[in-house]
Amino acid sequence: MTRTHFSPVLRVIHWTMALLILAMLFIGVGMVSTTGPAYPELLLLHRPIGIAILVLALLRLAIRLATGAPPLPADLPRPQRLAAKGSHVLLYAAMIAMPLIGWGLLSAGGYPIVVTKTVVLPPILPHDLALYFVLRTLHTLVAIAFFALILLHLAAALMHGLIRRDGVLQSMTFGRPKPGDPVSSESSRIDEQ
Amino acid sequence: MNAPASPGKRAGPIILIAAIPLALAITFAWTAGWIGPRRLSGGDVADALEYNGGGAHPGYRRAHAKGLCLSGAFDANGAGTALTTASILKRGHYPVIGRFSVAGGNPLAGDGRNVFHSMALIMRAPDGQEWRTGMDHTPIFPVADPRSFVALQRASLPDPKTGKPDPVAMKAYLASHPETKAFQDHIAKAVLPDSFANATYYSINAFRFTDANGATRFVRWQMAPDAPLAGLDKAKLDSLPKDYLFDEMVSRTAKGPSRWHLQLVVANPGDVTDKATVAWTGPHRVIDAGTLTIDRVRPEEQGACRDLNFDPTILPSGIAPSDDPLLAARAKTYSTSFTRRAGEGPGPSAIGKDLHATEAAR
């Protein structure tokens, strides 16, 4: 029988990370916009959440590689299949790259990498101001691209769930399939594993 | 339900599919400050500093651009542990790097000005914790909040001919900022130290110190020099050699180290802890937490201080910022200045230039 869902652990991590990453993107653009008290307050959240995202993303990648994904609907046009695969690769890349760029820019800027009051991480790059500037700029650009990618991902998921109703959205949710729901109509799916 | 929505019934879903990401995008733009009410950014403060300095000096700090690297050690005597769990105040010997500087955005300005003389430090504990501080030689600051700081930079733009601010603009500013007037009166009367080595440097802002029992107290600190204070003749500042203070510190340090005592001043009930414009007066509990010894100074080209940000909110566990709005603004503005100069690439320092000239003449 063809599988219809991502592994349950992966689904839990997906929704946990969805919340964390959205929160993180808002915290990031919010904190750098102001000289007000929100700046240090948000900065205190930014680093521990960033490291949590890095750990979860690596764990998630390992589980995803080990457990695979349910197949896309057989009737999904080829360009959409490519867009789906490509955007997922980019989402994983951004999830892992953003915390590493952040860690790297603090290292290159000669900052202590204070995650929590008592956890200080070692630098991962040499103290180099030119390198700091490249990474600091990249941190903003990748963040904006990441957010745009998430919006596309969200719109695509809604399109699958509300218009095509082809089970793609349900493959990442926890609802029990009702009789006649697309997730139980395997005939329209092909197995790509 | 398993068939795709029929074309006639797609309007609702399509609106939803467009509306949800759009709403998120608008919220994101508002959070980033791209839309909605104007807020004061680090860039706004850095721009005001550049404006006051007659334009940006690319590659240099936007404030306190003229500086000299220092290094040495902090010997904690352990007395500070009565106030904080910070490991750097436990008895021990900790490496210190830092920077002496004078106020202003021009890295090659003369030293004969009645402005802040400053000491910035990074003290490092073996556990990776750092205590960064940027201190000035006056116990009070001219403004209490970042908006006033920007207004002061705008109002006090020096006229290129006279070197003085436009009196009309300054008068209008001072009318609504008595705290700046009080600062001006103070600095007009106060001794202007004739050496970096004999000045007391003040933490400017108050901080929260938390001890091992979890008790939190507000503290301001100061570095009190062993060398006796002597002042420059304020009437003859114009004739002071351009790099007098820096050259004096270089030659003084070649002969021997300079020392300061770290004094932790605990707030009395009723002391103002969120305004750097208000001095703490009268008797206070003061703890001498140890000795700072500076035994080496080097031009920024050779020292370790140039490519660092002396953000006063980088603090060890056990010390935290107070609610003083200047602290958040200093942190953000320093970061913006740091990123700007990182992208521009460093330029020569006043002292480094002199050094190269001396070497070339040999």
C-alpha cells in the first residue's frame, strides 16, 4: 500500500519548526529595526531559538533521509513536481544555513557567542571584519528569501488542500482520514520511492 | 470531497490562498519597520553622528573615531562577588584588551577639545564570558534617550567657519533639554584630564548586578586611577599638539604600566537608574573589586581593538542592563556602526600615521 503521510516524528518537527522559524524571522527583522528596548529583549531570544532551529533541522534532515516522503499525486504536472522538490531542498538549505551564518557572523565579528546565560559556544570562523560584513549582509538577504520561500510553500500547501484536494497538505497533518478523503484514494498516486 | 474544487467554487479558496500569505507579508513588513509608524533605527542614530561629523568617515567608528588600542589585565580581589555571580569578579587574573579614545567622528581630529575622554574594555573570563564596557570621563551624559541624542547631534552641527554650533539651533534644543544644559555646565567647570592615565572613567549607565542569593542591585561602576588627576589648560586647548593625549599615553606606557581600581557603586534607594543624565550624589556603598593594569598601548593598525565592537550590553552572567533606554540604543547603534565600517574597510589611525611617518624618517 502506498503511504500517504510523512513520518509522525517528521510531522511533529515540521510544525514545531514552522512556529520557531516564523517567530525567528519576525524577531530578526523586528530587532534590527529599532534602537528601543525591543532590540536587546529580542536579541536574547534570537540566539537560543537559532541554535534550536539548527539542531532540529539537522535531526529532521536525518529523519527525512531515513524515512522518505509520501509520493506526489500522479497527475501533478512536471513543472509543479520540480518546483515542489526544488523548494523543499531550498527550505532545508535555508533552515541549516541561517543559524550557521548567524553563528559565523558572530565569530567573524569577534563577538562572544552567548546562547543562554551560561552557554557560550566557540567561534566557527576566524575574527575577520570583511568576512563579518559578507555574512551579516547574507544573513539579511537569506532571511528575506527564506520568508518569501515560506510564503510560496504555504500558498502551495493551501492550493493542494483547498483546490486540488489531492492529499498533499494532509500528508503533513494529523487529521484522521475520513472515508472518501483523498488521502485514502491511493489509485491516483504513484510511488516514487 | 476528493475531486478538485469545481471552477465555480474556487473563488473562496483562491481568496484565502492569496490572503493568508499576503497578511503574513504585511505583518512582516510592519515588524521590519518598512511600513507603519517611523521608529528610530540604529541607522538613524549613525546618520545623525555622521551629519554632526560633517559627513561619514568611511572605515571608522561613527563615534569616538580617534583611538588607541590598550592591553593589560584585570586582577579581581573577589570583593565584587558580594554583588554578582559574574565569574570575572571572582579572585583571579583576567586578560583585558581595550581602547582609549576621544569623542567625535573624525579619526584625525585634534586632542585639544573639551569632549569625552574614554576607555573601552573587554575583560575575558576563562569560561568564555565577556564583560564589554565603554566608559567616559564624566559621571553624567548629556542626554537620557536616543531621540534626544539624535536631536543634539543635529542641533550641535559645528559651523565650518567658527567650529561652533549654530547658536539659534542650539538655544532651541537646550530650551527643551535642561539635562544637556546641566551637562554643559558640568563639563565647562570640570577638570579636563591631561592624560588618559589620570582620568576616572564612568560606566555612564546603571546595570543590574545579581548575587549568588538571587538578590539584584543597581550598580554604576568607575575606573579610578592611581595617577593623580591633573587638568589641561582649557584656555590653551587650540594650541595643544594635535595628538597630545595619545602621544603622552604612548610615551608614559613605554616607561611603565598605569593602574585603575574598579569601584562598584551600589545605588541608594531613590537613585535614578534609568537616566544617565542624573548623577548619584551623597555617600554610597562602594566596593573596590580589583585592579586594572594597562601595560601596553598600540596603534589600531597593530592592536587587537580596532575590529571589535565595545557594546556595553555584552555582559557576563550575573550582570545585566538596567532599563536605561540609552543602553539598548548604544547596543544597536554600535552594531550598525560596526557593520558600516566592516563593509568599508579600515583606514589608518592618527597614531598609526605618526608611527609610519617616524619609521619612514629613520
